[in-house]
Amino acid sequence: MVYNKAGVKALEKVRRLIDSFDLPLIKARKFNGILNALEMQIEDFEYIDEVVKALDKALLALAGGYASEAQYTELEETLGEFERKLSRKRRRIPSG
């Protein structure tokens, strides 16, 4: 297995942003669970784009309930940047 170091590094910006929301632990854990799932999806390059996008949407849905409008907008932009970086760095692994 090849580790997707660049993809995981790109996700760190999303983590830092969510950490800056300074949420109570119980709410922060909800975000962290999704972030961990995202990392598991991308870490070996063999992820399904629709799954990554669904997890990104889940983060935005949570932010809609727990973050300010400005934080939501910043998260939306940061996730867009994350997805663009991820698609540029994706390696095509033959199946089989």
C-alpha cells in the first residue's frame, strides 16, 4: 500500500480550520469523526470520489448547525480547495 501523504496533508488545513471554531468537545467530536473517516478514505489513494464528497457535505451540514455563517463560508472554501488538491494529487492505481 502506498500512503497518500499529500492528500492527508491537504486535509490538515480543514482540520485546523474546524479546530479554530473552538467548539465544545462534544460538538468537536462530531466533526472529528467525519474528518477521521475522510482521512481513512484518502490515505491509500483508492478512494471513491462520491464518498469523499458525501463526507465533505456532512462537514458542511454540521457547520450549518454549529458554526457561524463566516465559519461556514470559510469551511466551504477550504473544502473546495481540499477537493481540488486531492484531484491533482490522485494517483491512478490499476484495479485487480
